[in-house]
Amino acid sequence: MSRLDKLTQMLKMDPSDPFVLYGIAQEHARIGTPEHLREAVRFFDMCIAADPAHGYAFYHKGATLLRMGEPEQARVVILAGIESAKRSGDGKALGELQTLLEQCDL
């Protein structure tokens, strides 16, 4: 059974668990096919809905959108993540999101 399969089974026990949603998104992003990247974005969205202060969900959703060739969409997500990180006081995520934002302009 793959990690994605195991996480999908765990999600059945609690469909709004941000840890599991984030893990599923990360696995889809790791696989990296166009279909999996779209699924990664979808699961990052679900993670953010479950935990709006999850700075790394914003970060990795933005990074995934950059991989997909969507810098404008990535910028919107990253800016939202920066605001979320400021509100929650997550300085580490804030710094990483600010660094990622610079990649949108490349």
C-alpha cells in the first residue's frame, strides 16, 4: 500500500484533518504528473479550509502553482499565506513565503 493509499484511508476516519489533507496534497505534489499537481492544489485548498493558519499549505500550494506555470495564481496564494502567517505569528512560514514570492517575478 502506498503512502497516498494509507493517507486516503486515514482521511476516511476524519475528512477534515488538516494533517492528513496536507499529507495527501504533498504526496500528489511529489508524484508530480499534471493530474497529481491539480489534485495537490485541491487538497492544499481543503487543508487551508480546515486550518486557515497552516502556513505551509499556502507555501506548498504556491510552489505547486509555480510548477504548473501559474505564477499569477501562485502570487495570490502566497500573499494570502503571508497575511495568514502574520496573523498567526508564524515567522518561519512568513520568511519562506516571502522568499517564494520573489520566484513569482522570475
